[in-house]
Amino acid sequence: MTTLFDRISGQNLPRGVQQEPEETRIPLHIFSALIHEHFAGNVTGAQLVNLLNLDEGQTADGVWLKQAILAAPDKSLFMRVFKNLLYLAEYSLTWQQVDETWFYNRLIAEVENQGGPTLEK
């Protein structure tokens, strides 16, 4: 099953075969813009799910991400960190194990470093 992290980072996507809509890459800039529009009240959660062709698991990942954003005392900083981590994941840099576990652990640490609550994923 393709996760939301896979779809945004481009990792673990099927290659060389016809992809299902819920397996296609989501450009980071589009995802980030839609999150902003969602928090501004211009796009509903259901619209986001439909626009991005999210399956049930990817939707659950999105709900977790929304909860993490809401838990972060400095939401702007959290979103910068979020985007920077995904930029690193896009390139799978060899100096660091850049995978889904690393990504979520870094987001959890960011919320805690800002003085927010401890999150679980």
C-alpha cells in the first residue's frame, strides 16, 4: 500500500507500470498549497481527499499530519520543517536514513522541541 509520505516524497512508488490514482506522485508544492487552503477554510478535508485521490490509509496519514500542525506552537516553523524534511526525502540523501519513520520522528520531535505535546504515530 502506498502511503502519503511515499506519494509526496516519491519514494516506494511503482515504477514502469500503470499507476492507480492513489499511487501517483503528489508534488510537494501542490500538497503544501492545499494544506494552506484547508487551514484558511477554502478547501474542506473531503475536497482534499478527492483532489489528491487519497485512499483510506493516506487519509489517516493526512489526519495525523493535521493534528501535528495543530499541536505545534509555531505552525509556520512546523510547516517549514515539514517541507524541508520532504525535500530531503525526495533525494534520499545517503548521509541520513531518510524514510517514513525518520520523517514522522522528526515531525514529532519538532512539535516537542517547540513545547507542544508528545505525539504518537
